[in-house]
Amino acid sequence: MTEQQDGDPAAADPAAAALADAHRREWGFVLAATVRVAGSIEVAEECVQDAYGAALDTWRRQGVPRSPGAWLTTTARRRALDLLRREATLRRKLPLLVDPAMVQGGQLIDSEHWGNADGSESVIADERLRLVFTCCHPALAREAQVALTLRLLCGLTTAEIAAAFLVPEATMAARVTRAKKKIAAANIPYRVPGSTELPDRLDAVLTVVHLVLTAGHLAPTGGSLVRVDLVSRALELARLLQALMPDEPEVTGLLALMLLTDARRSTRLDDAGTLVLLADQDRSRWDRDQIVEGAALVEGLHHSRVGRFGLQAAIAAEHACAPSYDDTRWTRVLALYDALLREWPSPVVALNRAVALAEVAGPDVALAEVERLSDSGELTGYHYLAATRADLLRRLGRDTEAKAAYAEALALTTNDVERDFLERRSTELS
């Protein structure tokens, strides 16, 4: 064994490395499949945790299976079925949780055979997309739908989901708990919705997929700026949605937004791993194929009723297609933000609009908008508010106030790459 291999945990314990990879990639799918059998998220989580615990010992003795996810899913489902049998409730609960076609001779068959709730063949070909539509159940509040789906699909922690919703972790934990209790009390079945039900769930599904991209594009915590696994998953889900519902403008808008946003990925960090702002990125290294595809999708929306995702995609296209930062059509960007704010009144949209306003009317005008947002309290705890305020103060030469704003942003920032950038900016003022 070489010296490099001695220090490589994957080489030392391939079973542990495979299990860690399976946890990152497969947890949500294994959990979601087990929920259908267990009928309870809490019970399903326990069964999946048991399966992951059993995997390490088994894989070390027998070798890593060719499909770790399938092994974990089968093991977790068997544990859930055993638990239901011990509680003598299988006969009563199983028809509520899975389609009869899923059970043959007392054995659960592969989820690729799942049909709709009405017994017809599912129009959703991909199991992961079926999972998203299934979990966005209309009996749950929108926040609960999205939060539970993020847990099931991505394995995001409560803290990461809370950051996406701009609420305290305790608040999000309470929402998830209430949602779980409602599912149990109302005996809500996890069934694939029929084709007529899909439009009513579409906005929640789009929100979920967008938040998956957001969590991957700017990782809420840790030492990496990007979580490539989440970005890839979001893009794949967006393409599946586009194939399923090609005539829905917001589906097209979401895919375009993702392509144009992710096109800059390779230039967001320099060789030393330091954050590079949009103004300083090497545009020649942007992914031109993604930009061309995304811009074409935006162009195709011109004759459609454009919603929040289509408008965000149009903004992203302005940035992606501009020859340089200074050549960006800032007046056009600001007008699109005005339209977005009317379509989707959000304090985060208002903050992003202020950044464009600074380029059109100057940092002093933008700072007044940011101060108004700060006074409203709507973005309390949102580190980008303090970071934007700090940057505007720096540009105005108000260094003492800027340093205080940078300190506030640093206190709220949990991503190491962003913290390093803010610390350097603050130090430069000294």
C-alpha cells in the first residue's frame, strides 16, 4: 500500500466510504420509500437508521453491494414490514399506504410499478419526481409540504431547511413536527397523485426543486461554497419536470433559471478557494452551452404569462449574456426586479432589487432601500442583508459603519467560504 493510500480513509475502509456516499446520495430516496410501508415518518426514519447501521457491518463482511441504495431500501422496508407485523397492524394499514399492485405474495415489489391514487398508471415516469409530487400533499400547509419534501428528498437538516425559509431552527422543527402529527392523525396516505391533481401541486413542487438548487448553489453551512450533489439533483428534477409538463411556463422558467445560474459555477472561486464576486468572474470560463440553452428557454417565454421563476430566469439571462459586468443592462435588470416584486412580494427580492438599484441610481439610493428593509424586521437574521448594507457603506466611504455591518454579517454567516470573504473585506477597511 502506498503512502497516499495509507492516509486515504476510502482505501482503508471502502465499506465506510460507500456508506457515507450512500447517505449523502440515497438517504432521501430510502426514507421516502420506507415511509410508504411504515405509514409514519418517525418509524420510517428509525427503520432507515437501522438499515444504515446494519449496512456497515454487512458490507465489511460481504463486500459493498453493486447497488447500495437498493440494498438499503430493501433492508429498511423489511424492517418496517416486520415492525408492522409485530404490531398486528399490517392488514389494516397496508392498503392505505401502498397500492395493492405493490404487494405480491406478501412481498413488496419495486416502486417502479407504483400507479396513481386512482389505480391508473402514473404519468410520472421518474420515481424521484413521483416522490416530490406525492409529498406535496394539499392537506399540509405549504411550508410543511416543502420542508418535509426537502427532508425526504435531500436529507437536509432542520437547520438547513430553516435557513432556506429564513426562520429560526426551532420554528422549522415545530412546523415539521406538526406536519408529521397531522399525517399520522389524519391517516394521510403516501400515494402518487393522478394527472388531474398535478397542476394543484405544481407550485409547491417548483418551490422544492428551486430550494434544492439554492441549498446546493450556496451551501448554508460548512467549508464548501457549492454542494454539487444537490445542484445536479435539482437540475435533473427540473429537466424531468420540463419533459412532463413542457407547456407550463413556470416549469420552463425554473429550468432556464437553474441553467443560467449554474453556468457560472467554475468561476465563483479562485485557485485558492476564495469567493469571487460576479463583477470579477472570468466570463470566458462560463458554461456557454448552458447559457445558450437557458437563454433560448427564456426567449421562448416572451409570449407566455411569466411568473416568478420566468422573471428570475430573465434576470439571470441579462447577467449571463452581458459581455462584462459594466455592460450589463442594469436598467433592464431593475425593471425586471420591479415586475418580480409585483408578482412575488418578497423581502429577499426587494434586497436583490436594491443591488441593481445601486448600479442604476447609486449606492446612496440603494442604501436607503436597504435601511428600510432592515427597519421592517422582515429579514432579521439574514446575513445577506447585513453584507449588502456593508458593501454599500464601503462604496460610500463610510468605513466605520461598514465595519460594524461586516461584523454583523459575520456573526450570522455559517458558510466558511463566505465568512473568509467578509473577513477580508472588513480587514481591507482597516
